Amino acid sequence: MLSVIEQKNQRIKILEEALRLARSKRFAPSSEKSDGQERLFDEAEQAADDEGLPEPKTTSPKKKEKTGRKPFSKTIPRVPVFIDLTDEEKAGAIEVFTLKSEKLDIIPAKVQILEYFQEKAVFAGTNDTDSRSMKAAVMPKHPLPKSMGSIHLMAHIIISKYADGLPLYRMEGILSRYGGDITRATMANWAIKLAHQFQPLINLMREHQLSGDIIQMDETVLKVLKEPGLSAHSNKYMWVSRGGPPGQPSVLFEYDPSRKKEVPLRLLDGFSGYLQTDGYAGYNAVCAQNNATSVGCWDHTRRKFKDSQTAQPKKKSNQKPTKADVALAHINKLYLIEREIKEASVNEKFKVRQKQSLPLLEKIRTWVDNTLGKVPNDSLTGKALTYINNQWPKLTVYCEDGRLNISNVLAENAIRPFCVGRKAWLFSDTPKGAHASAVHYSFIETAKANDIEPYAYMVYVLTQLPYADTVEKLEALLPWNFKKFGKGKERCSVYVKTSHVDVSFHFI
């Protein structure tokens, strides 16, 4: 048994390690790339090779793309500006204009009032009673009929907050500066009411997502001040799931004050494909109940060893690689294979993983078995080893199907805009606001996942939604159906006509 002094020294080392990690997370760059990558692939991988880990087969490095200013996108509308000669300078000559340069231009926000004039026609009577009849032009429908904001204004507010992370109080000041006085309370009410209008579309997206074979899921904390029965400072959760049939992904957010297993059970009711998540045990109930296959995430595994590496004392030039260095060298070889087959077909990915990744995984498994117990369980390296040991069956599943990813990065990328926006607006006041945020993030991130510009898509949906009185009309507004407008074209144009306002816009 360890003496009291040895136990205290070991405890001090663990606390110092935690302190170095906390300082690094606060002050150092957040990138997970290993410092001294060249040295890591020299000494640490040499140590890994000494333990029998084979080198993955790699192809020749790709040529670097040419640097310099990229040309402007062809989808941006062009406005010609003619620089003329004087009449004296071009007298007797043939006029020729040549394109000299291109300048990217932007028109700042402009506040205006749309005045709707309804035309009415009065018909004189055709009999002796002199009866008259009147016919009025049909007014365009609005998703919130009694509101004073136009569809474009509401779309601008939703996109500004949920896509660009702009808090409502800042938008209130911006609109006021341009002459439009709209309070943040009014904008918040619009967001909540519009979320209610979007809910049927979100329900269809949920059904569509569950019809696929692969779903990636993650969750993050959210502060909601007025959640009944809970304190304002307690953590509530925003859940995100990404999946659906090939080429038709949906990204869906869901607010719930709980992190219990009942939440993923409810969201994934009936799903029986591959479920890729982090190591949170709350997802295990879904796989057990629905006979789904749990897929692990190597990003989370690598992150834990990276934290251990970051928290180590500054190394001397002749110091041997640590166990965290060796673990990262092992894992980097798996990622090297994934980078090489990034553009490969599903079948090619499966074959390469079977031939190259599986032998590497077997050697990693042997290294983990030999390393467990050689470091304190409470240390960061010990925790990382425990994590990879407990998650091992899930971490090897990605080799079974070429459609799977080595990590849960797509779900993490989907939830990142929410985390960025959360830093600006900090919290939701009520559960209704949190649910509205989930709906709008779902709408925007699903549009982005399907390569649709969110603002153009939102304007179109808000314009057509009041007329969608059947399921078929609602399904026509889903992103993958909406993209059919631009099938076979580089640019898709949408034309919206109201009483006295014609608006056209373009998206990729």
C-alpha cells in the first residue's frame, strides 16, 4: 500500500494537472491539434511503432491549391456601371465597352412602409331595381395577419438572431437607427408565434429524419429563467439530432429541461438504425429499446487524451513521449486513413477500413489493455483510458458501414451556431422562448445542411405557408422539395408578387 506521503504527492500531481488544464482552456487556443505535430509524429509514433502498431498506407500528398484572391461567385447579380467618354472624345468613333474591373457592393438595410391599396370594382345594376355589386382584389395572406411587420422584416429578424447570433436588443437599436421603432418584446412575440406556424413543417422533418438509417445526436446546456419548478441557475438542455435519407438531411433542435433518457426515447421513437453519440449513457436506452446500433465518437476519445497532453508539465528536449502522446499518435493514424478516403465512395470506404483501420484498432486495443492500471485512475490519462475502454465496442462500429463517420462531428457542427449565439443572448426568458429557439434553429440549420440560403428559404416559406392547407402543400415546402426549383441550374430564382411590391431573390 502507498504511504500517506506518497498518496498526498499523487493527489498533488492530479490537482496540478487539473490546474494546468483549466489554465490552458481559459487562456490557450482551443484547437485540438497537437503542439509540435512534427515531433509528435516522430517520437510518439516511433513509440507506437515499437509496440507493434502498423503504419497505415497513404497516398502521395495532394497538391496545394493556388493562393490569391478568389473570383466572385457567378450567382451574385451583376449591375453594369458604364464609364462614358465625352461626346467630343468619341466623335466619329465606334463605341466599345470592355469589362475593366469588378467591385463587390452591398446596399445597407433600408426601412420602408409597405402601403397596401386594395382595388375595388363597383358594378352597376342590370335591372330596374338599380342593384349594385362590388368585387375587391384578394389581399395576400400573412402568417401573422394582425402584425405590423412584413414577411421580409420577420425573416430578417429570425435570421439575424438565430443564424447570426444578434440579440434582439441590438436589433431594436439598429432598426431604431434606420427609423423603424420595433421593441424587443414585439420581436420576441413574433419569434414565438412564427415558431408555432413552423411546427407542422418541423413535425414533417422529424418523420423524415426517422425514416433514415443514420442519426447523430448531441446535447448542450441552456439557461431558461422561468422554467416551472426549477431555479433560474439550473441547467436545462437543448438537444440536436441530424439524419435522414441520403442527400436529404434534417437538423432538428428540441428543448427539454431534463437530460434523462426519456428525452432521446421520445425523440427517436421508432428509429432502429445507427445512432452516433458521445459517451453519455442516456442514449443507451434508445438502442436497447429500439434495437438500434450505438456508434461511438473518436473525437471525444481524442479530446480526452488531448486534455491529458495539454495538462502535462512542460517537456524537456530529451524527455520521452507520455502515454497521452502515444495514444494520440495511435488515434492520428486512424484519422489519417479517414482523410485519405474522404472523397471515396461508400464501398471504397468500407474496403479501406476493413483492410487498414481494423488492424490499427486491434493494435490500439492491445495497447489499451497493456496500459490500463499503469496510471492513476483519477488522472486525466487514467480517465481517458477508462473512457476508451468502456466505449470500445461503440468505437469500432464505424468500420462496419461506409456511410458512417469516425466521429460525431456533423452533430457538433450543427449545434455550434446555437452555442455561438448563446454567448450573445445568454439565456431564454421562458420555456416558450426556448421552444421557439429550437424551432428556428431547426429551420435554419436544416436549410444550411441542404445548401439553401436560409433567408431566401424563410421568405418563401413565410409567403406560402398561409396557403398550405393540406399535407401535400406542406411537404412541398420542405427543403429537399424546395430545391427542385433550381434543379439543373446554378442559381435558383424565386419570385414573390404582392399588391404593389414585386420582389425577386436568388440563392444557391
